[in-house]
Amino acid sequence: MYISEDSLDKPKSIVDVGCGIGGSSRYLSKKYGADCKGITLSPIQAERAQALANAQGLGDKVSFQVADALEQPFEDGQFDLVWSMESGEHMPDKAKFVNELVRVASPGATIIIVTWCHRDLLPTEKSLKPEEKQLLDKICDAYYLPAWCSTAEYVELLQSLSMQDIKSDDWSEYVAPFWPAVIRSALTWKGLTSLLRTGWKTIKGAFAMPLMIEGFQKDIIKFAVITCRKPE
């Protein structure tokens, strides 16, 4: 799936759900000249994101706040682009997450979800294999994540809410090199000393990186892109 300029009307209002330190918000605002609001559970991330936006002269266009993606503090139908990148895997209730994305989208709005998923089940399967579940459980424990779902489950959720033009694609091959690159950088003297200073939680996550690589190699983990349009 290729998201072309022609397929996405120029948005005027954007919400970045799970914005981190606001990289996507700043990029999208600059690209489209749009007003963008970012939400995160972390006050530190929100503060840093706003400082970076202000430093880039975007303070009047981009704002950040602490808020729960499952209970967004916005009115219905407020945004004509709803964007969420690498946040869905953190959501304990995927149905509520998708419902909130749809709720804050205006009629005709585009919704884009970029997230980690596990592989789609085969028609003959009712669940992942025990060894696949075990691998994902180890990853979720290391990164403090709830259970993942498949791309197909996201599509089904969007279909149940009558979204239109639903498309999905697997971009795993494009991001798979990321994890070996992170491991290589961590094995440098600078990387090791930085890692030791960050504390046990970060060290625990670093030890899980080979598990992510294993998940890709075994075709269990997917980096999914799902898009749709809210009916007019």
C-alpha cells in the first residue's frame, strides 16, 4: 500500500494519538500547514514535544497535552486527519482505542494507524501457536505491553464501525533492519555506558531486542499500516 499525496486531502486539523515527543505532529503540521494536537500519557514527553515545536517556530500551530488515548479530551468529529504511530500496541483495549479514533474524526476524515501486530491467523487457526504466544509474552513483559492483536482484527474493528476505503499493508521488511541497528549501536562504548545510566527498565528492554528480531525472522511480528475514511 502506498499513501499518495492525491489519496489524502490536505488536512487542516490533525490529532497525533500517542505523540511521544511530537515528531509526527511537527512533520505533519509543516507538511500540510495544519493545526495539530498531540496527546501522550507522559508529562515529560508533552513538555519536551512543546519545547521542540516552539523552537521550530510551530508553537502557534502545534500543541501537546497529557491525555488518555482511550478517553480523548476532544469533541466528536473534531479532526480531519487522525494519526496514530506505534501506539496501538500499548493499548489494553483495542476496540475502545479504535472507537476513540473514529469518534474524534470528522465526516470524510482519514484515519491512519501504524502499529505492531502479530501475524494474521489462518482460516484453520483459532489462536497463535503456543511457542508464538510464548515469544510475544516475553516481548510484552520486557516492554510493558498488553496483548497484541492482528492486522485483520484492526480491519474487522473498522468494518464494524462502517468505515470506508479500509486498506492495510505489511511494512515489516522496511523496519526489520531497525532492531539489528539498535543492537549494534548499543554495543559501542558510548551505547553501553548510556544504557547503564538509564536504569533497569531500559536494560530489560534492550535484552528483548533479539526477541524482536526472532519474531520478524519467524514471521510472527508485523509492522502494520491500516488506513480508512470516515463516511461523510
